[in-house]
Amino acid sequence: MTERLPTALGLAQRIEQHLTFSLGKAPATASTRDWRLALSRAVRDAVVVPWLAAEQRTQETGHKRVYYLSMEFLVGRLLQNAVANLGLEEAARAALAGLGADYETVVLDEPDAALGNGGLGRLAICFLDSLASLAIPAYGYGIRYAHGLFRQRFRGGWQVEEPETWLNEGYAWEFERPDASLPIGFGGRIAGRVGDRAAWAPDETVLAAAFDTPVPGWRGRWANTLRLWSARPLRAFDLAAFNRGDFVGAAAPEVLAETISRVLYPDDSTPQGRELRLKQEYFFTAASIRDILRRHLAEHGDLASLPDKVAIQLNDTHPAIAGPELVRLLVDEHRLAFHEAWQTARGCLSYTNHTLLPEALERWPAELLGRVLPRHLEIVERIDAKHRAALAAAGRRAAEELRIVAPSGDLGGEVRMGDLAFVMARRVNGVSALHTALMRRTVFRELEAAHPGRIVNQTNGVTPRRWLHGCNPPLRRLLTEAIGEAWVDDLERLEELVPLVEDAGFRAAFAAAKQANKERLAGYLSARCGVTVDPGALFDVQIKRIHEYKRQLLNILETAALANALRRDPGADWTPRVKIFGGKAAPGYADAKLIIKLINDVAASINGDPALRGRLQVVFPENYNVSMAEVMIPAADLSEQVSTAGMEASGTGNMKLMLNGALTVGTLDGANVEIGERVGPENIYVFGLDAEGAARHLPFHDGAAAIAATPPLAEVVAQIESGFFSPDDPRRYDRLVEKLRRDDRYLVTADFAAYFETQRRIDRDFRTADAWTRRAALNTAKGGWFSSDRTIRGYAREMWQVEPALQTGS
């Protein structure tokens, strides 16, 4: 599949060529950015060969393709990952050294691609890595956000959102495809009908411009495509308005169009924000579906074979409009009968559910959907009617409870996008064993009964290429010395480490690798935050998007309670801890932003107290992203996975931390359950209510009694109420405290006592260093099952019915 990869000399020549002819720079005057772009283009040259060969092979063999539609792709830095997957690290180091540049400095100069927020987007890019590594032909489809989510800053401890500028310095990896641009319409009216067909006349049209990034698999055997859409105006400039002196009005079409692909998750607390978000979702989904049909017809010539050649995966409800859009194109433009179009679409589509929280299962007001997408609302209503009629004909009494377009109190009701995605999907999957079981019993109980067997489980995984081999060189070297390099291809071979864990020499080497990573993180925090932390302390890490169900609040309340205990008994043998937080709150999520402020206020109180120096420290670096995670995860001793049981679908941070030798403290939620099954109960810290216990406390939990019965918690709550952490504004946290006392729907108060006691057991265990190292090493040894390669094999077998296009070693 590939030409021989360049040597250090050959790579150096390509770097010099790009420096000269692509960037117009001489080596003597080249900046770090210049070297980074030149190296990136040289490595991209090497990726293009397997990329084009993979596309040619797929076309020649007529192989089935997978299309993964996701609102997010949290890519991170691509340069180091591509270098590793192509096996070019030593060549790149030597090439740059020979040219007078430093490899580490150059690769660390690359900004993160700001295309996602959390686990959803990171999972998507892990899946693309595994699809390429397994040689399964695939495209990822998403939006090329000009400013991403946002750049997080702290001002006085408050989160402040600033635009990301990741594209300002040029993005070396992408290829613009002007020939693939597509018009996408909004609004308007239905202009005419013939049978099932209708003519939609949009009153607003933008251009979806395509940008392709090659995604190389491990060892460069295969490469797939990430195609991102950028919104452009059909007519960029109104010259007549400009000549009239209306300079702002002349540019209005361009500004309005580009707004669609400007930011990820615009604040939807306003009507304008909700409409923009709906337009974003339709924009990238419609462009992707039209692109898929165009490619299929060019390669196969007919639509009858579409389900045999096309598998479309909907990553959450954001692209759920794909079903109606595919039906619309098949009926209105390709003249299929409605029922045939529906069955064809269902043969192609699968849907991944990522949440059991009702508020996270998108619901659009029918009025809004009808105004923005009038033809699609008609199609959704027809799908709804046909689905319920079919169920009624089969004797399903609950057919009325399964309405996709449901009454809501708003005129015209609401469209339930989760139910729509389910009805239009051939398969629906959960992302952990517990989550899938709960899906069947809760949010999709009626649909599961109506369509038994449609829901399957595909427990999430993470790519070992980035999340162990790439981010943790000290541990990578140890593992390869111990069991060879085959573990990168087959992560379950880490099981071969289990006997070695009993060897004192191996444990010492494992501890040394962990210590090297902790020292690297200490240096990173010093440079980035200006704080000094002790690498010998227990590094206690919670890195997630900030959300009440993920319970960063539980963590910081326990941290404050620990500080109180330390102050009361300074002579006790306390285990030094560094509590590390990372994550962003959605701009419109007021309570999550208030939790961020509380964390920073508690941090200021603890870090400024001389009595706690060297014993407890809280660090919250701003603007958490993939690159920060790559430094934090290898250094973590303790992985905080403390979500309210039954609310976390899976988690993938828990897998990354486990794989890198961190012990988990968590509830029996999401994939924590499967982590516990694999490492054994003695190698994980489980506390609190399980999903059934949590369900008995909800939907409302009065936390006042739990607070009164738990003195450490009562003391912290009293401190918060008194303004101990916010002397400038003693009432700042009244809303958080009121929710804890009166409506603690995330069960922070119910689980606090168990969490606090478990943390004290962790303190004691960490002081027995060799025993802790043994358990940490077993977490790595047992982590191989959580590879995204295993997950993708499950999708390929049970959902997509697709085989690799190459056999291993081809």
C-alpha cells in the first residue's frame, strides 16, 4: 500500500523544500512556526501516498464505506500523532537536528484544532484512528469551526470565553476541495407537489465548502478522510451596496453565512442561538448526506445498492436530521416512493446514544423546525405517522406514547430527535454495558419493546496510539522492552504484563516512569500557571467538561473538608495531595460556571494558607484541551470518575487514566463498571450509590438531612454560606447551597460521606508505595480491552457489516 517511508536525509530534504517553496523562508531566518509548518507539510506528503492508495483500492474493489457524522472531532495536535503512526519519529528528530531545529520545540508549537469539547469529540477522532489502523474505508464528517468552542480564561476565578484562533497561523494538514462544494438551503416554502415528491424553495442558501484532512492509521498501511464543512456565501460581496457606500451591508451575506461555522455549540439560551444551532446541525448533516449520495452514484451508478455499500453512523442526536434529509433526497430528487426511500435510509443509518439525561436528548420546537426546514417537518410527521400506524397494526397499544412529534404546550409541539434517530436507525447502540441496559429500561423503553434487538452495546474505547504510545514515552519504552511492540497493534497483549507485575524490578521501573511523568507535569504547571507542586505528592486528577452530573462539586467540597481536617490536626501523618482540575463549562450553563468559580475560590483559600503548604494544593489550569490531557493523564495517580450513578453513559477519560497507571475512584457508573470487572475490586475504589440506589432517591432529593448527618460536609456548607471562600461576596453561592439542601438531583449530599471516607483510605494506601505501584501496573496490564480498535471491530461486525479492506500485514 505504501512507498518506502523517507529516511532522515529524505525527510530533511522535503522539509527544506517546503521551507523554501511553500513558505518562502530561508533556514537562517525561519521561526519555530516556519519549521513546524515545513515539517507538517513534509509529513503530510508521506501521508498522502497511503491516503490516495486507500481511496483507489476502495473504488476498485467496490468496498463498503463507513461515514461517521459528528458535531465534534476533538483532534488535538496532528503532527506528533502522524509522525508516530508513520514510524517517522527518529527520522524527524534527526532531520530537524541536522537543520538546526529542535523536534520537541517544533511539535509543541502546533495549536490544538479547536473542533470539539469533551468525550464525544475525542471518541470520534479515536474512532477515525482505529478505522484507519484497521483499514476500514471511512469518512468522518463535521464542521470546520473557525473559532471552535472557546478559549477559556479565568478572570478573578470566573470563566471568561474568548474566541479560539487555531486557524490564524495556517493549518498544514487540510486540502480544500472547491469541486466538492454544495449548496445548503434554509427556510422558504413548498413550491409544488407530485405524488410523494415536493419541491422545496429555500429563501436562504449557503455554500458548504469542503476541507479534507488525511487520517493515517498505525504503521501507515491505510489512511481515511476527515471532511469538514465551512459555510460560505453563494455571493461573497454585494458590489452595488458597496458602491452606494453601504460597506457593512455589502459584506452582510458573507458574515451571515460564515456565522454557521464560526463556533461550536453557540449559546442556545436565546431564540437566535437555538436557530443557529439547528442550522449548524442541518448544514453539516445535509452536506454530508448529499456528498455520500454523490460519491455512491459515481462509484456504483444506482441507489438500490446504497445499504450494501454505505453505513452512516450518527454520533448522538446532533445529526439526527440525517434520516429525513436522506428520505427527502431519495424522494424529491431521485424519485423513489416514500416507503422505499424510508426503508433504504433505515438500511444505511445507525445511531449512537450518549446520554440518559432527558435535557440532553435534543427536542426542537416544531414551529422552529418547520420555519427553518419546512419540507423536513413534513417528512418527520409522515415518518411518525407511518411508524405509529405500523405499530398499531402489529397490536402495539402504546403507539401513541411513541410519537416523534409530541404535544408540548408550545404551539405545534416538539420533535424528539432521539426518538427520530431511533426510528430511522437500523441499529442503536449504547456506549457501556450499564448505559445500554439503562437505555432499554428508561429513555427508550417503549421503543425497545416495539423493536426488540435494535439496541446493542458497543463499549467505548480509546486509541492506544495517542493515549499510551504517544503521550507516555517513559511507559511506552518500558512496555516495549518488557513484551515487545506488538501491544500497539493489539492492546489486549498488555495482559502479558500481569506476571511481570510480581517482579520487584519491573515495579521499580514502572514507578520510575510514573515519577518522570509527574516531574514533567510539575514543570508544565510551573511554566503555565506559575505554581510549584511536589512530584512526590499524590496527583489527584479530575479532567472533564464541567457539568453538575459529573460532580466536580462533590470533589471540591471534599477538598475543602480535607483542608479543615488538616487544619484541626496538623501533626497527623497526612498524605500530601495535589488536586488537579481541568475542563470548560458551556457559556450558557450558569451553575457550571459558578462551580468553576467555587473551585478557584477554594483553591485560593487552600493555596494561600501556610498551614496547608506541602500537604494540600489545588490547581486548575485554564483552557483544558487534548494537549494538556496528554501531559496530565500519564502523571495522574488517582482518576476521579465520580458522576452520579446512572448518568454517565461511559466515559473515556477513565480508560485513558487507567491505561496510564492511575487508580480509579468512582461510582458504579458508565464504563467504571467494566473497569472494575477487569481490574478486580481490590484495584479500584468504588463508593456511593449505584444506579438503582440513585434511582430510588430521584427525581428529587432533599439533601438537608444528609448535610446535618455529615459533620465534615455541614462544616463546609456553613463556610460557603458564611462567605469564608468569598469574603467579597458572601451570598455568591446561595443558589448552589439551596440546590444541595432542597433539590440535590445529582446526589452530592447522599454520596459525600462515602466519598470522604474512601478518600481517607486512598491516603493510607498511597503511603505504601510498592503496593500502590503494583495496583497501578495491574490497571495498565488490564486496560487493553478498552482499545478503540476493539470497539470499532464491534461496530463493524454488529452494526455496519463491513470488513477491513486489507488483511494484517498487507
